[in-house]
Amino acid sequence: MLTITEAQIRAMRAATRAAFAGRAVAHLRRRFPARTAPVEDARLRAFVDLGIDRARRYGIVGEADVLRYLEYMLIYGARFDTDPRFAWAGEILRRAGLGPSRRMDLIDDYDMFRMNRS
């Protein structure tokens, strides 16, 4: 019988998170080259780590949804979810009865159609 210790589970979670964070940094650099070019890797990695934690508060844990959350952090600011200028985003993120992907879809829709971005 195989036994996995709590320490091993923590190590696997840390490795999984680190791998995702690396992919997220690369994604943000590809998607937003002008905004991320002047940012050192360590600083962008800290930004991604913050975003992963902030997204988790809303139950957003799927890779694609977290990437979208990170994109909005880059566009509107790291604390866009609590910034009064973007109250619409916080309202959507806190909306009960909707799954995380649906809430991120609503943010996409609002961003595209109400903020007149394409």
C-alpha cells in the first residue's frame, strides 16, 4: 500500500503552483508585452502569486480562469476586485449562484462591451 505523507502532498502542491506560476508569467509576457517588458521576472512572479491567492478567495482555481483574473489585474490594477472605480468587477466576483468560469465570462463581457475594449 502506498502512503503519501502530508509533507509530500504540500511539496506536490507547491510544485504544481510553481509550474503554473511559470506558465502564467510566460502567458502575461506574451499577451501584454509592452506592460510586462520592463518588469523583472521576480516581480512579475510575485504579482502572479498575489493573483493566484486573490482569485482563490472567489473560488477561482481553474487555470484558464486564473489566467483571465491575472489579465484583469494587469489591465485594471492588482486590487481591481476591491477598487471602487471597478465596483462592477467586485460585484460580479461576489455574485452567488454562479460558478467561477461563468463569473469570469461576465467580467469578460462587461470589459468588452461596457468598457469598450476589443
